[in-house]
Amino acid sequence: MAQVQLPTYDIIIFGASGFTGKYVIREALKFLNTPNSPFKTLALAGRSSSKLSDALKWASSTSTSHSTIPFIIADTSDPPSLRRMASQTKLILNCVGPFRHYGDPVVAACVETGCDYLDISGEPEFMEKMEAVYHERAVENGSLVVSACGFDSVPAEFGLMFNSRQWVSPAVPNRVEAYLSLESDKSIAGNFGTFESAVLGVANADKLAELRRSRPKRSRPSIPGPAPVKGSTIEHQKELGLWAVKLPSADAIVVRRTLSTLTDNPSGLPGVNEDDKHAEKRKEFWSTIKPAHFGVKIAAKNVLGVFAFIALGLCIGLLGSFSFGRWLLLKFPSVFTFGAFRKTGPTEEEVASASFKMWFVGSGFSDASLASREGAQPDTEIITRVMGPEIGYLTTPIILVQCALIVLKQRQNLPKGGVLTPGIVFGPFDLQDRLQENGISFDLISEK
């Protein structure tokens, strides 16, 4: 019988020398070989050992104890290099985007070798394509593939679930609307990779629609009460003192995928070698989650801020729909986004000055029996909030690393494999507690 080769590393960070990757290294080093940590071995992967060395020096600037962390040369254009990388580790954290261009071969390598995979993608087409192409093989090979393990879309998923758990029977939610407020003491520019993904998303919107038409329709949860009425384009949310407009992000799509999976599996997904204690915990957790209509809006303290978001969206939407417009957007991002994005990304000082608040306004019924009455309207409101540091380079690495630590520590209680959402995979675990311990808070604001 052939001897099974055990993985050399617990985690490999792929794309570690990129702008986001170096922040992920810095966050990961906080938990490497610490007491009671399951995280003992780390390698960094990318195309250039010199760039990986520079990233490690930056990330470990306050310590010299990490200078022996090994580097692995791997390239998305070289599938054998990706398979060699994946065969050496339990878990890959993929930071190489845009994922629609570079993610598929990495997922393929992980699924083929049976290692687990997490990424920080916020690209719906990529995520749904990976599910369509690789889910069954990932289940078969025991490879857990989870995208959106960053600001997209864990605050939305876990914020919704936190709000849902505040609805104690017989009360039920009908709709939860999330309002995202980005704050900073300094003017902060977004990373070019995020902007590029948004532009490519506009360009490939028809491909996502085509993919969905080719797939079986997802199960829809049963939500008490009437479907919400479509409101005005610009909303004044008086309870929060914010102006808001719909945000075309991955969050609502990822949440819907989670709720669909939960509809088919009301007790969640069992772990591959789950013990009885965790099985009971999993079933109890999911029994407290009540489905609701969900949407996300970007919010500002004044209406001018909302008009700025609309102008940015129109610019990306119009120019992103044809090739020369995309060239202009990607060649001169600072010009066409009014300074909101630039190729160099934000400085460390800008990152440190930024934060986010995500409010979840839940409306529903004080008693589920009221929802079925003709003309029924919600009579109860519960507001919760998720709050944390800058979204792309502080919050995202915190979330990604904490998800990774759960995979390492609780692998027997996680699903065997498959292409799944963060909510359905990590919901029954202590991810919310871990995030709160690392600067991302969950708060109940009001009930009425």
C-alpha cells in the first residue's frame, strides 16, 4: 500500500506579496506557534521569492523570529506548480485576485489534492462558477472550498444571523436591511484590485446571468409575511440618521446561498467526523436562525455622500460596459473614481484611520401568527450593529485568519468538503466570539 504523504504546512498564504497578502501575513503571524494555537507551520507562496521576502520583512517588522518561514514559488499560469503547492499543506489562503482571472486553477489544484481552501473574493460570478464546476468533486475528495472569507461577506452573513437570533419565539423577522457606513479620519483610497474586480463584474454580468440560467433553481426559504415593497432609490433612514442607496455587492448573494442551503438542510451540514456534542450544538444553533428578506445599502450622514456613491456607480456601470471604457477606468482609476481608488492603494496611516459600521435593521412580527393575516404589516423592529476597523486590510485579514484557525482546530466537525459559503460552514462555531476578541464587535442597539 502506498504511504500517504502528510502535509508539511498547516497554512500556505498564496499571493502573500500582494497588497492584501502582506496584511494577511501580519495577522497570521500573531497566531503562529502561540499557546493553544493549532497553527504551527506556515509557508508563503507567490511568483517571486524576493517579493515574498520583502512582504515578510514588512509584516514581521517588530520581530526577527519569523525569518525562517519558507517560500514556495507558484504561479496561476503553471498548474503543476499549484498542485505541488496544494499537496504540501492542509489549507491554502488565496489572496490573488481578480479571482475571475486567477482563482479557478488554484481551486482546481486544491480540489484535486484534497486540501482545504479559503479566499477573500467578493466576485459572485467566480463563486457561483466554482460551485457549479467543483462542488461534487470537492465533496468526493474532502476539499472544503469557501470564498468570501473577508469583509465580503462575513460581516453581512454573521450580522444577519446575529440579528436573527434576537427574534425570540413567537416573534419572527420578515426583512433585514443592512446599512454600511465607511468612516475615516483621513481621505482613504481603495485598493486597485477591488476596483478592477468591480469593473470586470460589470463587463461580465451577462455571464453570471447565463450561468444561473444553466443551473437548477435554488431552494427558497419560507419567510413569514408579505414580500417587502420596493422603496425609493435614495432612502433616508431616520432611526440611524443616515441616507442610503442600494449597494451592488456580493453580500446579499452570499446570504441567499446560505439561506438556500439551510432550506435544504435545516440542521446545517454535519461534520465529517463530528462528535455528538458538536452535532447537538450545530442543530441548536441553526434552530435559532430565522430566514428573512435581506438587502444591503451604502450609507452616508448626508445626501451629498449618497450622490457621490451614485456618481461612482454610474461611472463604473457606463464605462465598464465597453472595452475602451474599461481601459480608461483601469488605466486611470483615480481620475474616473474621483480619488476613491488608486493603483498604489492606501497608506498605512490611511488604513489605520478607517473603520466601518454595518447596521442591521430587522422588521417583523411580534407573533408569527400575525404574519399570515391579510394586509399584515410588521409591528416589531430590532436593530443590531457590526463594527470594526478598515474593511480591506484590517477587517479582511482578521476574518480570514480566524476562519483558518477554525478549520485547523475543528476540521473533524466541519463538512467533509464542497464549495460552500462562510455562513453555512462557520455559523455553528465560535467565529463571532473570535472576531469580537480581535476588534470586530456585534451589538444589540434597540428593540421596539
